[in-house]
Amino acid sequence: AIPKLTYFDIRGRGEPIRLAFVVGGIEFIDERLSFAQFQEQKESFPFGTAPMVEIDGIVIGQSIPALNYVGRQAGIYPENDPKTAVKIEEIQAYIYDVNTQIGQTMRESDPDKKMEIRTQLAVKYLPAAFGRIEAILAKNGTGYCVGESLTTADLLLVALAHWIESGILDGIPKTILSEFEMVQKCKSLVYSHPKIKEWYEK
């Protein structure tokens, strides 16, 4: 069976998984649900959340494990190198935390309160968080999060940066990451990957 990714028609948490398939040249079904369709089908997702990946006869209902499973097949997550794997997972866990901090503001129904929390994020939390990510990138010195080539950590970082820089998060300036040179370098490395470039030009 051809692997299948089920998510919404947005980048979000599904995009790093799409890109892992793309980089690996792995054929996959890119199922994109409307939010209404998802509500109807929600109970068929293992954790009631998307994305979900069906691959090799198993169903993976969490985005980062799915990303790394596909990444292993795509050659961008190590098969037998636990030290490299754990450094990738460490960065992914931190990016997940940052995602969650922003994500919580989506559920705030009071617009004034939402803006207040986002302003706090923009002034304090995000510059500090990206300062830490920048330092990891600088220490590694290649432009990638871990090692000398693309890994699933880079795909996750670029997805987070895209969300922030897209301008859809009112109260968080979309220029907030422009001063982080290594983050920008990682982004340009990812987007210039021939297969990723081709995917976005389609």
C-alpha cells in the first residue's frame, strides 16, 4: 500500500512529514481534509488529532514520531546512530514546546487577552527561545541543526519559522526572526534542496 498522510490543507504540523516523503522520493497520498471533514472523522484518528500517517501496515497518530519514521526511510533520520538521533529529538522536543506556547494562544477567545499574551511571547519568550536555537545552530556550524546534512529537525524548525513569518499570528511581528542569521541560513538550505524546491514550485 502507498503510505498516506492525512492532515488539513495547510502547512502546520503536517508539512515536515510531507517534506520528508518528498526528500526521500517516497510516493505518498497527501490527503487534505477540511476542518468539517476532520470533525466527522475525528474518532478514527488514534488520538483524535491530525496529522495521521498510515505506513507499513501501522497507523501513527503523533506528528514527530511520524516525521522520524518517514525520515528514517528518507535517509534524513539515522538508522543506527543513537547519539545523532537523540540530538535531533532534543531539538524537536524544544520546537514542539515553542509550537505549544504559540498554539495555546489560538484557543484564547478574548481578543484583548490573546493580543496581550502574544505581545509577551513576541517581546520575551520567542526571542529567548530562538536565541537558544540560534546558539545550537551556530555551535554546529553547518547551517543545519545536527551534523552536516538535512535532518528531520531542520524540517520542523523551518515549519515553525514559516508559521511565525507568515504574518497570520496577530500580535507577533512577522519580522521577529530576521535577526537570527543561523535560523535564516537553515531555512535557505532547506528551501534550496532540489526536491523541496520542486515541491513548492508545483
